Amino acid sequence: MIAEIQDLLNDQIKYEANASMQYMSMASWAENTGFSGVANFFYAQSEEERAHMIKLVKFVNERGGKAVIPQLDEPSSDFDSLNTLFETFLKSEMFVTEQIHKIIYVCLENKNYNVHNFMQWYVTEQLEEESVARDLLDKLNIIGNDKTGHYLFDRDIASITAAE
Ligand code: OFO
């Protein structure tokens, strides 16, 4: 693969890793704030992002490239509400989607259909994750500042996401 595509895939490794640490930080905030359902949700998201990162690392190495294990950005840890937490979630997913589309664009420009094909899995994954993030944020916007609503949201988040 050409250097430009390898560099983009290595950037993507970093974005997935950053997302994993960001969600871990969000899980930890939720746990400390008494939202154990939300904490479990973000611990699981963090694991998923780690799996996405590893999938890329292996792909780059298996295709004769060299995966770079990056230094990560410090995740935000200071959230003032569940709304802020889920806004951060949606923003993070939208950023990752944009980067994936960039890779796809460069693959098409360079007629690299192997990487293009591999990246389709990420396109589908992003569609799902963005839609979950949007739905949960919509629910929180309806709930507003209602404490009982937050309690129920936290209690039901596992079933809410399973039903999406
Ligand atoms: Fe890696 O799936 Fe979202 O960001």
C-alpha cells in the first residue's frame, strides 16, 4: 500500500485508541456519579473501540505495512451532566466517521480496492454507533433535568441499546 494510505490507517489506529480511552474515562465518570448502567455501557464501548484499533493494527501489518502504536491524547474527564457525556459520545463518533470517509476517498482516488473493501466494515459500524449515540442523546434531551428520568435512563440503558 502507498505511504499516504498507510499513514491514514495509522492515524485511524490512533483515533480508535483515543475513542477507547475517552469512553473508559466516561465510564469512570458515570461510575463515580452513581450511573452504573451508563458506566457499563461506556466500558463496553471502550472495549469495542479497542477491538477496532486492533483490527486495524493487524490489517496494516498483514498487508506488509508497519502499524504504529501511538501516544494518545488525554481524554476529557470533566462532565457536568449525562447530556454532556452523550454529546461528547456523538461528537467523537462523528469525528471518527469523517476520518473513515477520508480514507475511503483516498482509496478510491488511488484505486486501492483492498483497503477500500476492508474499510466498509468500519463504515457500517459507524452508521450503527452514530445512530445509537443520536437516539440516546434525543432521549436525554426529552428528559431534560429530571432526576427520575435520569434514574430510569440509567436503569434502562442496557435494554434501550439492545433494542436499537
Ligand atoms: Fe470505532 O467505532 Fe465508533 O468510533
